[in-house]
Amino acid sequence: QVQLVESGGGLVQPGGSLRLSCAFSGLTWDYYAIAWFRQVPGKEAEGIACIRSSDDNTYYLEPVKGRFTISRDNAKNTVYLQMNSLKPEDTADYYCATGPYCDYYAMDYWGNGTLVTVSS
């Protein structure tokens, strides 16, 4: 049974940093991707970062490129999202998801999300 659990969200000031964690279990295939999405009420989920298990290649949405870093520690069954230089527009519910490759429509399993609020 595949499960993903996000943690690390909270309140942070603009310009601050936060690290999110996605603990996963039940992934039995060798090749998969884990991605981070964010969503605000009334809008579609937005894919912001993805990492592939096959080659550790990473992909980022342009607005977060250079500020966010996705990484994986397979020994700990955890994927991280390091977020620096946070802006108020980064405020959202953040979700991790997994599928066979880095594409929104390929995601088969989702976590329940963790809230990130960037405010003074």
C-alpha cells in the first residue's frame, strides 16, 4: 500500500526558509517520480518540483527555480523540498505525489498536504 505523508509546513516571514518533508512507503517499483504540488483555494494544483528515481533528474517550475530545491534520501524513504527566499505568493497547501514520471496526470498517489503561510 503506497502512502505519502507531508510535514514541515507552518508560518514563516517573507524572505525566510522552510523545509518540507514527504515520507513515503509502499513504493516497490524501481522507476518512479515524486513531485511537489501546491494549491490555493479555487485554483488548480500547480506542480512546482519533481525528482526521478531512475537518474535523480530534477525539474522546477520557473517561479521557484533558484529558490526551491528538491532532494531525496532513499535510505530514509523521504523526499525534501527546501524553500528559500519565500514570498507571500508561495502561501498554499503543499502536497507530494508519486507516479511513473514527472507529469501531473501521471500521479497515482497523493498525500494529504501541509500548509505553508508566508506572512509578516
